[in-house]
Amino acid sequence: MADSLPTPKPAPRFEDLRAILRYVPQFRQRIFVIAIDGALMGQNGFASLLQDVAVLQSLNIEVVLVFGVRAQMRTLAGSRGVSLSNDDGMGRTDPATLDVAIEAVTRQASSLMAELSALELPVVIASALSVHPAGVIDGIDQENTGRIERVDADSLRALLKADIIPILPPLGYDGRGATLRLNSDAVATEVAIALGATKVIFVSEAGLTQPDGRRMAQISVAEARELAKRRDTGLDINLLSKLRYAAVACAEGVPRVHLVDGTQDEALLSELFSNEGVGTMVHADDYQQIRRARSSDIAPLLSMMQQSVEDAALVPRTREQIQARIKDFFVLETDGNPIGCVAVHLHEGGPSGRMAELACLCVRRSHKGMGYGRKLVAFAEETARQKGCTQLLALSTQAPLFFQEKLGFQTSQPEAIPANRRQAYEQSGRNSRILIKALA
Ligand SMILES: CC(C)(COP(=O)(O)OP(=O)(O)OC[C@H]1O[C@@H](n2cnc3c(N)ncnc32)[C@H](O)[C@@H]1OP(=O)(O)O)[C@@H](O)C(=O)NCCC(=O)NCCS
């Protein structure tokens, strides 16, 4: 009988490799704080997650690791018959719970050290946090729960400069010799802020999804804060904590925080090295922007539009035709890559006031169905409004329902098209649907 070999993975295409390598100079010598949930440790994919960490380190990304122990504490407490006063370091930690936490941390730190050393990664368990007891919160003495007062950023930086990965457990020590339990999300956040990290990546057992199961690919700080406060989302408390700390980190200057489902194969690298990602990115800066097109955008835009032109969804345009009206074209980019475009042409003398025409709306195939089309149309509406237009016209062969159902356009007749545009419409023979939206 023939040996059954695992199916080989398809070789990466050069196009993919180019896209990946684009990130490398951006990330070099940047600090990434990676917080791994305890629940992932010991699971099947955990070894490959650590290999991904090794890849980051090999690309000269400075990695700090933080780990949680909630799952291990639950297991240990069960086997010891201890009832935990709290398992995530956010509530009261009584002496028995602290004892369980210390054992869980010791075991986890030891197995992490062993696995990372096997990958020949230099690592050290770092004690870089000054902590105090959390004190009394809402009338409850938090006992052995701690609050982070200060991060010894200099000693962590010294380790990073020496290519050593610091590992921070969710425990801290105060000046009086007491051990205090910390929440690992809080540790990751405080460390990232103190080090001026470029990213915090929370790797947990699940990703952030909408009620219908669709991934939330990007959310703003305000949205993260809002979601973390709501109690009707059905999201796991673990994810709510990450959202809360993501908002804190971004508000304090960490540009991006990622929430990644660590049970997915290669999730960490896919999130960091692909434009669309696989997890959720919470962003502080203007990660996405719509800006006026430049001459240098024409080639990527033509290649993005090619398929839609072949499908007759878009009118063919030459480089020269776009260049001649470049001021009307806008590009939606994420992380500096164009992923969509729209043009807004002004027409004088529409039958019911000044009219703008939305044209050349296109979203890159890999990014469809993520709200970018609607975003571009909303942008075109606002642009037209600012130019004093009262109506927005769109001529579409294949997406009239998109304009009608998703964006409130109404179908109309050729007479609604301004006279100077109507002739070209009639001569084109495309028989596009005429869609108009009144701009309030
Ligand atoms: C039309 C287009 C711009 C939509 O972009 P997008 O980023 O996928 O759109 P969004 O993510 O904002 O919206 C997706 C929603 O619109 C719907 N939709 C997308 N294209 C549609 C179409 N051609 N007809 C009807 N509905 C459509 C999707 O089903 C989805 O619905 P849901 O939210 O209920 O699941 C994009 O598909 C495209 O580039 N098409 C080719 C070019 C084209 O036809 N341009 C319009 C000519 S001006």
C-alpha cells in the first residue's frame, strides 16, 4: 500500500510573495506585542503559532510575548477542588485563586520557554512591571489582584535590542514582596503603550464576528469602545475585554491592534501580511482613506477595472482618457494599496438643478462585499453635495439593484440626463439603467 503523504500546500505565487514582501521594510525593527490566550496553549495549532512568531523574529520584528492562563486556572481549580474567586485577573483574587494562578503561570511559562527554545529563539521571562494592589473597587476589596503602575521599558528594550524575546506572565510583584494577579490583556496593552509598539496582536480561541457570522475586518477605536460596552452582542467576555483594551491601546498611541483567531492555520501571518487580513483590525489612524487619484494610480486602476470592463460592467477607458479627467477620480486605499475607485463628473444644466455623475465605480475583486462599494458611493454623494449638486446620476448595466436597494437610487428616464450628456448616453448603445439620487 502506498504511503499516504499529506497533501502539499500550493506553492505561493510570485504575486503573493511580492505583496508579502512589501510589508517587510515597514515592519523591520518595529515592536509587536503578541498576547496569546492560555486556551490555545497545548492545542494542535499552537506549535505552528510559535513558528509564526519565529518568522516574525527572523524578519527583524521585535516581538514581546504575553500569555494568559484563564483556561489553565479553570482546569487546575477543577482538579484541586478550588472555587475560583475570579479567573481572568479582572476581579477579586482570593489567596486560593492566587495560588492556582501562580501554578498555572509557572507551568505555562515553563512550557512556552521549552517550545520557543526548541525553535532556537532566545527568550526570557521578564519581570518588568511595577504593580500595586488594585485596592477596593465598587466596595469590593480586590485582595491579590494587581494594577500596573509602571512598565520598565528600558529593560525590555535592552532585551529586544539583544534579539531576545521577553515573555511577560499575567503576574506582578509589588515593592512589599507580594505577588499579584494581572489580566493578560492589560499587561499587553500597558507594555505596548510604554514601548511605543506598532501593534498589539491578541490571539485567542475565536475571532470577532457579526451576529450573522461574518468577520469584522476593521473597526475604529470608537466602534471598539462601543462594542465593548454593549451587552447585547452575544460576544464572549474574553473578546469584549480585548476590544476594551484595543481601544485603550489605540487611544494611547498604538496605531493598530489585531484580534486573531489562533485556531486558524497561519492566522497570525495571514493577518499581518495580507491586505485583507483574516482577523479584526482596530485602527487609530486613517488606515483607510479615499483620496484624489494621481497619475501613478492609473496603471493599478486599469488593472483593477480590467475584468469589469471585459464583463461589460464598466465602460472601457484608456490611460489618456483617465489622465484627461484625473481630477474627477478618487481612489480608496488601505495601507497604501488602491482597492477601489470612483469618479464624480459635474454636469451643468440638469433638468432639476445641478447634477453630478458617479462613474467608474469599481472595487477590487478580493475586497468585494466588505462595504467598500457603499463607502465609495457615500463619498461620491458627499463630494457632489459639496459642489452644490442636488442630484447624483449613475448609469449602470450590471449593478442597478446595488444602487437601488443598497443606496436609495431611483430608476429614471433618459430625459433626466442633462442634455450635454444624453447624446453620449444614447450613442453608446450600452442601454445602461439610469439611476438618480436626490441629494438632501
Ligand atoms: C458594484 C460594486 C462596486 C459593489 O462593491 P462592493 O464593495 O462589493 O459593495 P458593498 O460591499 O458595499 O455591498 C455589497 C452588497 O451589495 C450587493 N451587490 C454587490 N454588487 C451587486 C450587483 N451588481 N447587483 C446587486 N447587488 C449587488 C451585494 O450582494 C451585497 O449585499 P449584502 O450586503 O446584502 O450582502 C462591485 O461589485 C464592483 O466593482 N462591480 C463591478 C463594477 C460595476 O458594476 N460598477 C458599477 C457601475 S457604475
